[in-house]
Amino acid sequence: MDNMATSLQKSRSATKKLLEDFTKKRRLESPKEQVQSPMKLKFIIVLCASISTFVCMGEWEPTWSTRAAEEAEAVAAIPCSGHGRAYLDGLILKDMNKSRCECNSCYAGSDCSQFLSDCPANADGGDPYFMEPFWMQHAASSAILVSGWHRMSYSYSDGSVISQLLVEYIKKVHGIVGNAITEGKYIVFGSGSTQLLNAAVYALSPDPSMSPAKVVATAPYYPLYREQTQFFNSRDFSYEGDTSLWKNNTNSSFRFIEFVTSPNNPDGKLNKGILKGSDVKTIYDRAYYWPHFTAIPSPADDDLMLFSISKLTGHAGSRFGWAIIKDEAVYQKMMIYLRLSAMGVSRDVQLRVLKLLDVATEGDGKEIFQFTYSTMRDRWIRLKQIIYKSKRFSLQKLSPQYCTFFKRVRDPSPGKCQFLITFLGFIVFLIMCINTTFVPNHFNFDCALRHLFHQFYEELINCRLTSPAQ
Ligand SMILES: Cc1ncc(COP(=O)(O)O)c(C=O)c1O
């Protein structure tokens, strides 16, 4: 509560100063304007009188926001024994006598204090929780309080479903990192880059009078490319397997849409398109092209690039991604897809992302990347230490590269990594994949990894694991 009082005090002073500066500036800059424009003066008076949260020239007295702020702080203060989180949504459970804690894997109980010794560690999927501490360190600047009547319209005042301010922030963050050229390009938003994958396939598909586009990707690839293309089962495109199968067919009458993931999920490689020719269109999935995961050798300038907030700030649950597009016709087709499928991305989400990027680009805009890179590098050092001790597991080799963002040579620290398992000392038996971002920070990373490897190995030799290695 002390913290809350201090932050309320701070924001009161900030608001007061803002109002004072505003009034002073108006007095100094345009004394005539005030006299000559009674309409404007009237507007300010009405504004001051009607917005009761701002008492012009005086102390800021919150009216409707206090309870929301108190709720947010109260929920954030629930400790869940350090093995879970309470979220604002949980407040509606207050009369239902239910726990507000959502426990991390391997923990249970109303306060998440109960350790489950026989629980599986999921290395396949995961959440980018590794960025949670950064947002907790920036609790005040990243918080947002949304009124009950925030942006109820289907569109912004310019009639669009895309916040132009957010477009500017996206360009700003790319400018700071130097990972993509945005000048002269079009930007569209999607519900995660997941929605944009198929929007891009649709936009790059040929006229329906022509034969359907063959959608291809190089293994190992992110499975959603195949799954989505097959699921949407369109007459305009079909999934046709590994890119290498079509390497010598690009001068035929076939039309191709090649997915290139760079850095790749799962092996972290900075892949390039394989197919060449006028009938080849390429979708560059650049979700992981951020300093957390890879060196940035140069700004990407591909015709169609996809990015995701889930990999930039860790907010996978907000479902926000963007595409950077060179060609206007492709942009128009993607916009048709996004309007028809969802009428654009939620305005609430766009506001949230705007706030996150405002924090991410604060100062010289490097702090978030220093945090994310050092966290990932640390995880990789520990992962390597564990694997080097094993005779059966070995990690894929990753080469260091010059990073224009950090201005030095650095190792990659991908969100996923591949490792090899040699079975009983004979031959290389399996290539497995592990998600290096998956372990929540409140979880013991070393313990979780050891547990995971024990689990794989025990499963391979058909034994049952009863407790994780400590
Ligand atoms: C390579 C790749 N592309 C796209 C996505 C989807 O990201 P989003 O959360 O923006 O839908 C993922 C998610 O893991 C991914 O790994």
C-alpha cells in the first residue's frame, strides 16, 4: 500500500506539472489566441470542469480509477508461494471461494505450495515467461488502466482498424534494433503472427483462374505452416511438402509460396529462401529476429516479413503480430483477409501493445534487449553445462556472428534448440527439440532441464521416473 501511495503521489505530481506546463505554455506562446478564440477557451473550461479526475491547477483527485488501481495492485501482491500467479481475471472468482492462484507446472494447491514430484516437463511448447521479470521491474510504466468506454467503435477516427501511432512505434523499435527496413513499406496487424501466416498465403496466391500455389517449407519447420494450409483447404493453395522436392521445378508452370523462417524454429539458423524465379513468392517469418535470440547481421529487407509481439516482449497471450509488406497489391489483399476474418485486431490489444512498445523504446531503447539477451545467454550457458556432462546427449553446433545491435560478435541464443540423443552408445538415434524459453523464472531452470533429460532417457530405456533430479 506504501508503494501505491507513492505511485499515486507521483502520478498526481506529474499530472499537476503537466497541467501547469500546459497553462504556462499557452500563456507564453499565444496570449492573443486565447483572447481571439473564445471557442478554444470555452473548450478548455468545459474540459476542466467535466473531467473530474483533473482538477485544473490543483491536486489530481481520482474518482473512478482508484478501485481499478487497488484491484490491480492487490492481485499482483498475491504471492502464490512463488510458484504461480494471480491474475485480474481471478477477481471475479472472489465470491466463489476459489483460489486465485494459477500454479506453474509441477505445483498445485490453492497457494501453489504443493510440489508434484511426478510431473512431466513439457519441452515441446511453451510460453516466453523469461521476460516476465523485465515487466515486473517496469510495473509502473507498463501498467495501463482502461476505462469501461475505451474505443467502443469498430474503427479509429480515421476509419481504419489500424492504429497509426502503433505503426510508428513498430517502425521505431525496428529502427532501434536495425533488424528490418520499414521505410516505404506497408504494415498490417494480425491476431498474433499466426493469423498473418494464412493472410499472407492468401495474398500471395495467384488468381483463381490459375493453378493453385504450392506452399512449401524446409524441414525442420514450424508445423503451423503445413497445418494451417491444409486446414483452410483452399482452391487457391495447397501444401506440397519440403522445399527441396521442388528445387528443380521453378521454371515450370507451377507457382510457389515458400515459407522461410529466419531465425528458424526449431534450429535457430538464419535461413534464406531456396526457390528462385518469378513464380516464387516468399514469406519470411522473422518472429525470432530479435537480439534476445540471434545476432542481427543486417536489417532484413524481404518483400513480406512477419513479426510477433510474443517473441519481442513476451506477451504471447495478447495475440498480436505484424507484417511488413513491400508491394501495395499484396498489402491490399492482406487487408481484405484481415477485415473479413476479424475486422482487424482488438483496439484494446493495440493500446496494450502501444504501451509495451513505449516502455521498450524508452531512453536509447536498449534496456529490454540487454535483459532478454543476458537471460537467454545465461540459460544457454547452463543448458550447455548440463549437456556437456552427458555421454548420450549433444547439442547442435551454432556459430557466433557479428551483431550490428550489440556491435560485437556473439553466439546465438535461440528460443528453441535441437539436441541429439545417442542411444546406448551406438548411433545417433533421435533429434529432439527443446524450448529454451519454456521454464518460468520462478522454476529452477537447472532442475527443470535435468528433469527433462532424465525423463527422455528414462522413457527411452523404458523406465519410469518418480522424482525430478535435484
Ligand atoms: C516461427 C514462428 N512463427 C510464428 C509463431 C506464432 O506466433 P504468434 O504468437 O504471434 O501467433 C511462432 C510461435 O511460436 C513461431 O515459433
